[in-house]
Amino acid sequence: MNSRDAQDVILRLLADGPYRTARLSDGDEAPADVAELLARVDRAGLSRFARFLCRHYYRERVVHFFKYSRALAPLTTRLPEAALKTAEFTALIPILILGDRASAQQVLDLLHRHLTAGADLIRTVVPYWDTLIEYQSVFLLSDASPPPPVAKPFPARAETATILELEWDLPPILPQLLRPFSRPPMPSQRRIRLLFARSPHGEVTVLRCTDALRDLLESLSGQEEPGQLAARLGLHQDSFGKTLQKLEQLGAVIAQESFSASHVGSELPGRQT
């Protein structure tokens, strides 16, 4: 095993809980080169550092993506990152894989219980509390790496393109939550729809999702040629193609190699009359 291969194994041992648990267990039949590497490793020290790394990794993401709930902590007494100091999170560490979407969902389930259990009093002060948690949760989940896309012949909606319906119009008041306030700012209580998309570079974008954009994304099966799809939806073909390219750049659409293009267009084309 060369030094690069050894480095890759160590990194996987630190980041991949199930792999680490299997390799460090008694009686594990690891490949000879991996077994030789493990014989030279401080296993207890590696396990301690892996637990530290896991807590640090998720704490950074919870603090960042749940910053609005965190800003409300003086009123709610619910710091989101406190969930990571619980015995329940410690029990999760051996099965978590850093950056994995399923692992992120397990952490989110724990976070939801921490933030919403017995939260009736919080809801009287912050009536949009559950909506805010839902909004932040999609951000954290969108940050996780998706599984490799399944190849399809034509443009398809990306697995990580999430359409979220909310009961409160949160975006206008979110910046106010990060500034000093005596009373929590109140959003309008009206239904809105948002699209969350993760770009190939890992950037998460959120934008308002119109009925037309929702219908377009829900129509992208990956089995229909773009021109035929535009005609079926009653859209102008040229502007429809530009919209697909923009959505591909944002990560909401997965397209075949021949379709991919540089950034052009940003608006959803209007329906033909």
C-alpha cells in the first residue's frame, strides 16, 4: 500500500462510521494491506479523533444552517447544537458517514426532537417555529452529497431538487432574526413555495417556486426530449432550453453531456397563448 492509499484508508476510517466499526472490531477480516496499516495505528486514539471530528463536522453545519433558531435561543432556550451533546447523538456516531445524505437525515431527526419536543410555549412566542425548523432542515439536508445520479437519456429533475411548501412567508424576515430585537419579527402567514437546489460544486440555492416552475420540474422524467416536453407544456422552445440550462447550473436538473451548456438565461419562459 503506497502512502496515498494509506491516507485514503485513514480518511475513510475517520469519516465513515460503519467502515470504522467493522475494521476496528475483533475478528474483522480486513484486506492484508489494510490489516497491516491498522497494526501500526493507535486504534483507541483513532476512535477518539473520529468521534471528535464527527461532532465538529455536524456542529459546524447545525450552527450555520440553524442560525435563525440559534438567534432565537434567548427566547426559546433551545440551542440547536445542544442536540449534539446528548447521549442519543453519541449513540449515532458509529453509524454516521460524514457528508452522507442518509446520515444527515438521522442527525436532523434528532435535531427535530430536540427543538420541537414540549415546545408549545415556544410556539406561543414564535408561532412560525416549526416552519422555521422545516426551512433550515432542508438547507442542511441539501448540503449533504447526493448519491451518484442514474443516467437518463434526457434532462431529469435532480434527486436533491426539493420543493418545499411553507405556511409562513419566512424569507423577508430572516435577516431581521440576525439583528438585535426585543420581539421576534413576524412574517406574513401565507403559503409560499420554495425550490432548494444543490449545484455540482455543493452550493445550495433557494428561490421562490412558481406554479410553472413546479410543473416543469415535475414533468422532467428524463425520458422525454426537451422539444417535445416544451410543446406539451405550451412553452417557447428556445427560452425553455435556456431555463433548463439555468436549472442545470443550479443543480435542480440533471442533463446528459450533449445538453450541458454555459450559463444562459434565468427566467422561466411564459406559456404560449
